[in-house]
Amino acid sequence: MEPFIRSDQYNFIRTQIQVLVNAHSTVNDRIVLRALKSLTHEKVFNMFSDINEEQIQLLSPIITIEDKSEAEKVLAQIKPYVFPFKKISEQAIKKLFPKAKKLKTPILENLDLTEITYLGWDDIGSNKKYIVTYYNQKLIGLQGTFNIVNKKGICTFCHKFEEIGMFMTKTKGTDQGTFIKRGNYICKDSRKCNENITSLNKLHEFIQLVNG
């Protein structure tokens, strides 16, 4: 069976499994647990518009999970069917940022590509953050200033409460010599942000905003 699960979908499945584990440790009402299992089944399977019998069999054990050890076992069985982030070369990344002459790219060999929705890294010297991801099946790059606010807040990408900073992009305006700045608060730690992302919606909304 080929991979059919995106990284954000795997994260969503993981969070739903955690909800089940927590419920079984705190709730004794069988009716409530049965309803929660049904809701979990619906949420997980609704993510996939075209799913075959083999894929259904892989995911079905989710609703039987009651404790942490069972959760880890099922997640380990699912993980091999997560799409890895498509491998890209250092040269391909640099082509996305032609004006960044001394761009320092991330060390891709150290990354688990099945855990990535986007590549994000900081250039401390220039106070910039770089983001590479796929949008409409095309590789795109975003760059902008990144100012840490030294407090927690809601990240625009993962919509979780984390350490954040203001990521601000700048593009040319319609009039000569003018620029348009667009941005929002995102996670300081891109690795943690990728772990938190359970949907592509917020990330894609941001891409639409800054490419306005």
C-alpha cells in the first residue's frame, strides 16, 4: 500500500487518538465513550475523500484504542503511510530566494520528512525567517523579517498556543517605489509548529494573504 496520509492529517489522527486515551482514563460512562469513538471515526475518515478498503482497515483500529500503549502501537502502524515532504536540493531552495545572495539553507539530512508540512528556518544575522512549502502542488518560498515577542500566543499556521513572533513580508506595490507589508504571528519554533499542524487551511490562508 502506498502512502496516502499527509503530515497534517497524521497529526490530526494523533490528536484524536490522544482525546480517546484521555477519555478512557477519566470517563466511566460507556454511552459517552461510545459516542466519542463514533465522533472520532467520523472526523478521521472525513479527511479522506477517496479511501479504499485496505486504507480503511489500517485506520479502523483507531476507535479501539483505550490506553497509551495501544495508541503508540496504532500510530506506529500508520506512520509508514504518511507522505514525506518532497526532497528538494539546496540549489532548488536558493532559486526560490534569488535576492538572498548569502542564503543559509537548513540541513535537510537531519529532518524526518514525514513530519514536515513546511520548511522553516531563521537567519539570525539578517533577522529574517524563510519558509518553503507546497501550495497548489507548486514549491513556493516566503521570506520576511521575524521579531520574537517573548510571549505565547496563537500561531497563524498551526493555531496552537506557543512561543510566537511577528513574521512580516514585503512585496512591491502597484506604484513605483512603494511596498506592501503583510504578515502575522507564527511559531518561533518551526519544528514544533509542524508537529502542531492538523490542517493546511490556516497555512494556505496565510500564503494567499501575503501573495495578495
